[in-house]
Amino acid sequence: MARPGTSIDKPYPIQRQRNQFVTPKPTIDSLNPRPQSQVVPAMLWSIKKLLISMCQNAKELDKKLGDIPSKLQLPAVRTPYRPVVAINEKCSTTDGNISVLRNWMEQTGIDQEVTKNTITLVHGDLGVLERVRAILKTRARERTDWESFEYIEAAPGLFHTLMAAANAVWRTYLEPKSLQKDLHGVYQHFAHLYPKDHAKLKSNAPFRMLHDGLQHTLLAHLLEYAREILNLLSANELEERTFKIEEIDLLAKAIYNEYIAHAPALSADASFLVETEEAKLSNEEKAKQNSRLFVRDALLYQVLAVSMKHGAVGTVEDVLWYWIPIFKATRKHKYAAYLLDFLTRLSSLPPELARAIRLNWLLNPTGRHDGFRAVDWVIELNNLYLKAVYSGSGPNKTIEHILSQSGIIELLRSCHENIEDNFEIRSRTIRHAPADMAADIAFLAQRI
């Protein structure tokens, strides 16, 4: 839940002066796109990336595509980390979070001297953000900054934010019963991809189903748009052709300008105008509008997911501004409020401190170019190993045993990997091979 304090070159005087970094009150202008925003270039990059995946010379084009556009790109260096011993506390309470923070600092050797010139960055889900805010804002009169946690900075966990974004798309395009009846709508596309999970799609679809389904459905839409622009008989002809990177670039720009840039705006001020125009549209035109709206939001989700995976922190920050009004519209008011508060505060902090927070927003457990992960994702992975893999079985599966194993999770995993390497065990089942979805995507493209 927490990460070691990040030292900064210039020690800021945080002694009793947290008000020095008070977050400006957000206004409606805060939601306007930033002048240097990389969201549109990242959307074009994502379109090209998906189109290239279906081309015959995909490997050649992928090398020429380059990295996703970003103002701040993290280096692909392995991030060392070590789990600490877990404690049995209720994280749903403010006192429980205080106990967790104190215990974590005691285990890592962080004391009052360390916190004088450093900031401790705490990552977590929405509940953690609420508890940390309660610690910082509703407290008694402590004598020192150590007692009042003045050195704490809370950052929203990007993995939970990504899950909230996927759920927001589900609430918009899959949950409404009126849209489920549309034979060419998004719900029917998901129903084809998951024919045995209609009940889950209607009630509350899990994250992995939404994550994969969004990518497959988005790709089907892009293939159909490419077929219309290139005047092809079917989307399957794209797989048989060899493209140049310049042709992919022109095709992506044509798709964006024709189908995405002209999607209805998110502005609340234009609601009356939109309702008036909708009354004049036929059912077929409304279906096309819904399709373009879905592609736009699915691209925003794709940009968020891919930029996190590639360590493009600048693009992550830019695209989160677009998700704030979407969260508000889908009844996720707390996510919208905390994201707006964090992003506004990040822009008001001293440049060195803000850069330190951005550089520690993601980590890279493997050191691969596309191996960046959110900190809360690593925490959830450790929870999986702790509660399901190394938790014992039968009468040995007790809280005391789980707590005793929590500090050596990485050691146990390393022992398993060494044994598998030494005995040359092939079927490790660590990662499943991706399913061949070419036929399903081509079928969806025909129904759009």
C-alpha cells in the first residue's frame, strides 16, 4: 500500500507548512484539454497499433511504429521491490491505516530524521485515498510533523482506476436494457465474444472480460472503418495485404478524422442542442452515433491501458483528465472527485516534487519495455500469492501462518522458478497463450 520515501534534490521545508502546498480549488476550466495534451496523438498511435496487429507484415511495421507519444517516458529499468510483513489490521478504518503506516515505517527503517527531507508516496484504491485524506485533514493538535503525517502524499492506484474506467464503459454501453436490444450494438458484440456469460454481462461484468472485450470490439470497429475507407469487400482483405508504415499512418488519420473526431461532444452545456438533434435522427443514424461514441471511449480506455503498460506517465496524466467527466456521468463521483483533486494538486506542487511523484507512479517488475505495472497491481499480485498460493491448506490455513509467510513471498516464488528451471519444466502455466480471435473479430466487423 505504501512505497519508500523518494528523496528530492531540494529539501522543502515541510515543518508545519503543509498549507504551503495547498491544492487550488478546481474549477470548470480544470477539465478543459491541456494545450500540450498528448491524448489525440496517443489515440492515433493506438489506432495504428491495432491496425498493424492485423496486417500481414505486422512485425516489420511494429518496429517502425515507435513508442506511444508522451511528455514524460519512464526508462525501461527493472524496479526492485520487497514485500514487508503483513499485519492484521482493518484498513477500512482511519486508525487501521495509521497502524499500517506506522508498522510499515518501522519495518523499512523510516524515522523522523528520514522524513524531514523526503516525501512518502502512498498508493492505493479509493478506500485508501479516503483514509489518508482523513488522516491529513481531521486530526488532533500533534506536536511534530511525524505525528501529523505531514510527509505523506497519496496517489490514486492506476490499476483500480483502470478497472473503474472499464466499469464506466460497461455502465454506459452494456448495462442499459434499451441498448441490449440493439442487434448491432456493443452488448451484442460482447454477447458473441462471451456466449456463456450473458448473465455476467447484464449484471456486473468482471474486469478481465471487459478489458479483453473492449480491445476486440474496438479492433472490429477499426477494421470496418478501414474497409469503408479503402473500398474493400471485406475486412479479411486487410490481413492479406502488405502495408507500408506511411499507408498505416494515413489510414489512421482518415479513420480518426472521419469517425472519431466528429463524435458528439461531452459538453454538458450542449445537452439541449444534442437532444434537439437526436429527435431529428433516424434509428440507423442513432446507432451510428452510438457506435462512434463507443469507439471514442474505447480508444480513451486503450490509451490509458497502453500508456500504463509502456510507462508513458505523461500520457497517463493527460488522459485521466478526459475520464473525470465520464466518471461523473456514470455515477462514479468519488473517483471523479479524487482524480480531480490529485491532478490539480500535482500541477500546483513544486516542479521537482511533482516530477518525483510522476516518476514513482508506476514500477517495472521485469525491466521489459512494455512491462510497467501500477503499484496497486503488484500489491494485488502479492495478495493473490499470499492468500491463495502460499497460504497453506486445511488446518494450516490460519491468519498466523499467512502473516508469517507474507515477508518471504518473493523468496518462495524464486525457489519455485529455480526448481522449474533446473528440471526444465515446460508447462509452467504462468501465462496463457492469447486466443486466436481473428474469426470472431472478422464476424463482428461484418455486423457493425
